[in-house]
Amino acid sequence: MLPEQLQSILACPVCKGELSPFDGGRYLLCRPCGLKFPIRDGIPVLLTDEAEAVTHLDHGKDSQ
């Protein structure tokens, strides 16, 4: 889990949109782009080469 202060300043590297926790806090999700960025060892990896497309968002399970 990322500290709230850090999460509040992060933005999607593609569209500059807001990122939200996804999949139990293992990823940060950009809803407008439909991309999820991994969090490894507590560090968000905001590289487009590391992003994965999310094809279906279940609103009940996507956020932490």
C-alpha cells in the first residue's frame, strides 16, 4: 500500500489522469487509459512498457 500523500501526487504517464489502487494494491489503475501499472516492493513503476491493459473493470473489486 502506498502512502496517501505519495498516491495523491502520482499521475498516469500517458494521459496525466488520476491513478487509483487496483487488485489489492498491487497496481495503480488509470481508468481513462484502461492501463494498470505495477507496484513492486512498494515502488510504483510508471513506465509505459510495464503497463498492462485492463479489458474489464468490475467496480466492486477493482479498488482496494
